[in-house]
Amino acid sequence: MVLAHTTTETDILQRVTVRLLLEHERPEFDRLLQEEHYLHDSVLVGQTLRYVAEVDGQWVALLTFSAAALHLKAREKWIGWSPRQRARRLAFVVNNSRFLILPERQRYPNLASRVLGVVLRRLNEDWEQRWGHPVLVVESFVDETQYRGTCYRACGFTAVGPTQGFSRSSRDFYLPHGQPKQLFVRELRPKACRLLCQARWPEALAALEAEVAGPCPFRAPALESLVERLATLPDARSGHGLWHRQRFVLACAAVVTLMGVCSYRAFENTCLKFTQRQLRALGCQFDEETQSYYPPSDSTFQRVLKQLDAGLLAQLIGAWLAEQEVGAVTRLAVDGKVLRGSGRHDGKPVQLLSAVTHHLRLTLGQIPIQEKSNEIPALKPLLQKVKPPPGTLVTADAMHCQQESARFITQELGGDYLFGLKGNQSGVFETAQRLLAQQAFPP
């Protein structure tokens, strides 16, 4: 497809418009990708958007955006996020999976960068309208044996390194294809990388992240030790037809909870994503008829968990977590939360005081706050229950900035504290300001 020879490139670029593909245009769109694009493939994965660039109603370029690659060493290093953050926030990264210029490239050398720039200015708004969440980073692969990636560089992309030359052949296996590509990335929002690896997200983004579960931060040997601990709990169920052992159901519940799941239906849906190897490590029985392992249903989770002593189960899992994450236990955050959907006889919701690890944000213990009381008297019994090792740093908000709390942590637990301090305690705030203004240590 070539535009009129008498038209200059400047005129072409000024008349470029971009729009989303209409549904009835999909067959022609796919045909052109299959015939003209060097990959000869129009199949996309995950959430997608398809764009058409036109000049006076004539197609001049085709672009597609789809789900980001699952694992890219160069991208992970560039963003700087943790594996847990990557798993829960990968949806905020999209891949420019296809880019096809229809006119002869040498005739309009700046057309590609012009089209890409126009698309990038509207991509976030289009994606949020179609899929309900924003886009923070865009990535793309360039085969440098055929292209130099000039248009990406012109639009602010950065080349961060080549891929390893593998493609996914199934859910858990990758095969080498011998054609590593250069990875280009670009932030769509200022300081997007800093946001993606930020511990606490703005409220609007945090609500979106909460809908995503994963990953489990522990490997198979650690999970096997969890199954052994859970096997010590008696099974209150009786009767025939109990296919799933209680320890397997509890292990699945513990793992998906660590992944951020918080409902019975979500338990089942998340376990359906486990591989056969993972289900075996969690203690699942092998079904000879189907020659496979299969996870519990939501009703099974509900029946098993409702018959257990929740406090005993939390204590057992908390002790296991303390053994698995010794380094993280040395930094604990104590914080109070309202239990959603709860209520006492007076209509007020139940409040819990929790001890959470800083590193993985895992809850090691929690106790209810008594009626007509607050978090302050609950701090001591909570930490006695958790039993943090000597040298643990306990952080808490300004409510716990009390002499007794500080004495208990330093004198009885042998730890350190970091409390917030506000001006609502007479004399303490002024004293702290005066002392901090002095030189803390002699030269």
C-alpha cells in the first residue's frame, strides 16, 4: 500500500490519525498481520487493544498491545521491583506486540515514530476505559537482525538488554528459538518505575492491586514442612467421600492467603492455577482415574476451615512463618485494623491488632482489641504471643508512643522500637525537638 507519490512526507505526517479497530474490520486486520508482518501471526494473549493509523481514511499502520511477558530479567532489573510486586502489578505493564507500517518504509522514514507517538498519548486512557485499570509502562521486542528500533528510541523508549531467546511452549515450559530480541521499555507516567516498586500504593491503585493474587513466597521444601505441621491438627470431619485430606486443604488455604486471597471462591480459583507439581508438594492425593491432582472446591475450604480453632491454626502457621522468615521477623510492624463485615452486640466492628513482617508483609499474629479499650494494652500480649527474637525492631504509630510499651520492648524482649510522635502528648514532642536539634553523639 503506497500513498500518492506527489504527497510529501510532511503532509502525510500532519494528516495521520489513529483510532481503535472496529469489530467488523478484524478479519482484514488479521490478514494483513499474517501476510505482511515478519512474525506472520495475529494471535494475541491476555487483555488487548488494536489500533489503526490512517491518512485520509487509508490504512497506513497497524498496532497491537497485549499482556506483558511473564518473566524478563532485563525488565525486572530496570524496574527494580520484587517478585511479589511483579506478580501483582504485571498487569500495569503492556507489550506493543505488533507494529506494521503498510507503506514502503524508505519512502516515509518518520511515519513509524509519528504513529507510535500518537498512540502512546492515548494508550493509557483507552486501556483504562476498556480494561478498568491504567497502564504505567510499555515494553516491546525488536529483532535487531531486521530492524534497528529507531522509532522506539525517537519516542523515548530505552533499550535495556536482549532477551534470552526462549519462547513459552506451555504453562511451565520454555523452548529456545535461537532469536534473542532487544527489549525496549518506556514509562507512560513520570516515575512509573518508582511507583511499581513502591511498598504502599495510592488508594486507587491499591484497590486494583488487591484483586490480583500471587506469588507464593516459599519453595516446595518449606511448603512440605508446613504440611507436616498441619498434619498434627485433628480432622473433625467424618463419613465417607472425604477425598481431600485436611492437611492438604489447610496448606492450600495458607498458601493462597499468603498470596493475598481472601474469599472461599478466590481460594478455589487461585488453586486451579497451581501446577501438578505444586499440588503434589502441598500433599494432594493422586487421582488414578484422571491421572492428575486437583485442588479443593470452595465448599471444601468452607467446611474444613469452619470446624477448626482459628486461633490455634493462626498460631501454628505463625510459628512456621517465624522459622521460614527469620530475617524478616527481626522487623515487625504493629498496626490495628477493623475486621470488615464484623460487629459486636453493640453494633461496633471488631478491631484486631496485628504483627506484620516488613519484608513480606506476612501476618505473624493478631489479637482482638477488647471492648471499650484501644490498641495500647493489646501491644504486650500480642508480642508475647509472637515471641520475636532479641534485637527485633518493632514499629508502631503514635498511639503506642508510651513509656510502658517502650520499656516492655527494650527491657523484656531485648528489642528496639521506632514509634511515631505527634504533638498530642504534652511536653514529649517539644522535648524530642529540643534533643534532636542537639548533636546526638560526640565527635
